[in-house]
Amino acid sequence: MSHADIANILGTIGTVLWCIQLSPQIYFLWKKKDATGFPPIFMFLWAASGVPFSIYFVGSDSYIPMQVQPQMFTLLCSIAWIQSMYYPPYSYPKRKCIGYAVTFYAISLACELGFGITLKKVYLNGTHWPMLVFGIIASVLLVAGLVPPYFELAKRQGQVVGINFFFLAMDSSGAIFSMASNCVDKIDIMAMILYILVIVMEAGIFTSQLVWWLRIGRKQKNNIDSGDKVNENECLQEVDLNSIDLESQRSLSESQVQQDRERQANLKKEETLTHQSKCNSSD
């Protein structure tokens, strides 16, 4: 198997991962109905980066999977972006979300058709710098999108909230496979820089959660577990006290019944004695 074949296989794996990596995040937000810790600007910048990426790959006449990948990426990013606006804590009105989405799709389509078709002819004529400009713009937007989550981490002492780790793992894996494909065959310096920046920034999010867990999360879990044990012991003590109270009440009721019986027996004896004494006096 040649280096080109290996690079093609690795690149295809990376492309597939980058086509579907946002599916877990979209499901995660839909299930929670809450976008806390997942700022809309994050997905908006990623969705916006898909437009120049599409122009770059279409204009440079890349192979079909590379031309399809930015379209899927933009679509999924835009869905997650709409979710992050619609769900709490941002809670944009539904009409506003739809209006933003329609405007974004219209502008994206106009840019891709206008620049993609035009610059493809320019690229085939030997002028490559316009493609390089769009590639740089796309890379900057993609990396910039990973900055807002760090502000969310700072708010929560490093805890990751609202970001699905399966999504991050798939995205990082896509970057790793794409970087490996680039290393096997002809090295694209700009692509390598992009892959490395994505991996480093997403690794920072994983590391932040790990450090938070070691510093704070583990202690909180221990406190919750100890609190549960205390509550369980209190419940058991309450049950024991209740059982003791029931037994004491039962014993008191039994003694009262016994006393009532004795009292009734004494009354009968007194009535019998008084009756006998009346009979004797009459005789």
C-alpha cells in the first residue's frame, strides 16, 4: 500500500469524524433542554468557519469528501447554535432564532456560490493565494470558536458544563487522523497548524475538567456521599425511635386495658357486697 493510499484512508476517517462529531452534542442539548456553559458564540463561529472552508475546498478542486465535509459541519454547527440560543439560560424567542438561522443560511449560500465558482476558475489558472486567504480565515474562526468555552470554565473554577465529552473526543480524533494523513503524504503547513491548535485547545478543556475533579469535584462527591450516609443513619434512628414509641404505646395500652378490667371487677365486687349487705339488713 502506497503512502498516498494510507493518507487517503486516514484522511477519510478524519473527514467522517468531522462530519458527525456534533451529533452527540446536539442530542445532549436536546435531552437536557439547557445550554448552560455552552455559549452561542462558540457554535456560531464554527458554523461561520464552515463557509470559507467550503470555498477553500471547492475552489481548490479537492476530492468530493473534503467538499462535502464543510457542508455537514456547517449544518450541524448551525443546529447546535440554534439550540444554544433557544434553550436556557439564553432563551431567545423562537422567531428570533429562526430569523437568525434563515439569514445565516442565505448569506452562507450566497458566499459559497459566488466565491466558490469564481475562485475555482482562478485557482485552475494558477492563482492560488485567494484560496490561501479563505483557508486562513476559516482556521482563525475555527480556533476562535474554542476561546469562549474557556470563559465558561473560568466562571466555574474549571468545571466543564454543557459540553459533551463524546463530541470533544470525536472532534479531537478527527483532527488527529487528519494530521496523521497530512504527515504520511505531502505536508500542508497551514492544515498542520490548524489541527495542532484544535487538539491543544480541546485537550485544555479535558485537562480543566480533570483538574477541577481532583481539586473540587472529588471532595464534593465525598461530601454528598457522607451527607447521604448521615441522612440514612438519621432515618434509621427515626425508624428505631418510632418502633420504640409504638412498642411503648402498645405496652401502655395493654396496661390500661388490664387496669380497666381490674377496675370493673372491683366495681362488680363492691356491687355484690352492697347487695348482700342490704339483704342481710332486711332480714
